[in-house]
Amino acid sequence: MDNPLSNISSPDDARAALADWKERADRLASDSIAASEAVQTLTAIGQDANGVVTITLNSSGAVSNIAFSSDTRRMQPNHLERQFMEAYANAGQALLEAARVAVEERLPPSSPTAKALVDSIKMRFPEREGED
């Protein structure tokens, strides 16, 4: 990477370099705030493979809605529990992907802020094997 100070040969050059740096810093701060706000408004829906349980998560990963199909009346509790956990995990993966997309629309993926925003959800919903 080029040294931004190598072309400074006068006070005017220094002021221009400083103004450029400030503009980039302001843009990054604005983009970071926008990415954070976008993540905070996310919701995600997940369903088990049989469509028995549908779960909606808010941006923090808390269940904000749950719906059961009429098939639950014929299910044993341990089977319903598995369906619930599958739907919850699927909703978590959907939330993680939605966060990744929302952040990458606003920040480069290599940005430490982008990584922190996505990792905050990834800690609660680790990616499944074979996914990246």
C-alpha cells in the first residue's frame, strides 16, 4: 500500500491529505452505523423439514413467533421437540445469512466492523458443517 504521507510536500498537501482521510473516516463511520442498524432490524423464519414448526427470530436470536401445524396433535412430545429444534436452527442460519447480506451491502467483508457484526450472530448460531 502506498504511503499517503509520501506526496506531502507543502501545508496545502497536508490539509488535502487530512481532508481526504477525514472524508474516508466519516464514510466508514456512517456505513458502519448503517450496517449495525440494518442488523438490528432483521428477523428470520425457519421451518423444520416436515413443515410442522415455523419459528420467527428477532435480530437478537430470540423467538418472536412460533406456529405449529395441525400435525402436532398426532406427534409424540420427543418428535415435536426435534421438529422445534430443527426449525430453530434453520431460523438461526437464516438470521446469520441475512446479517451477512445486510452487512456486506454496506461494508466490505474484510472490515473489522463487518466481521464483528456477523460474528455476534455467528456466536449464537454457529455455521453448520459444510457451510461457510
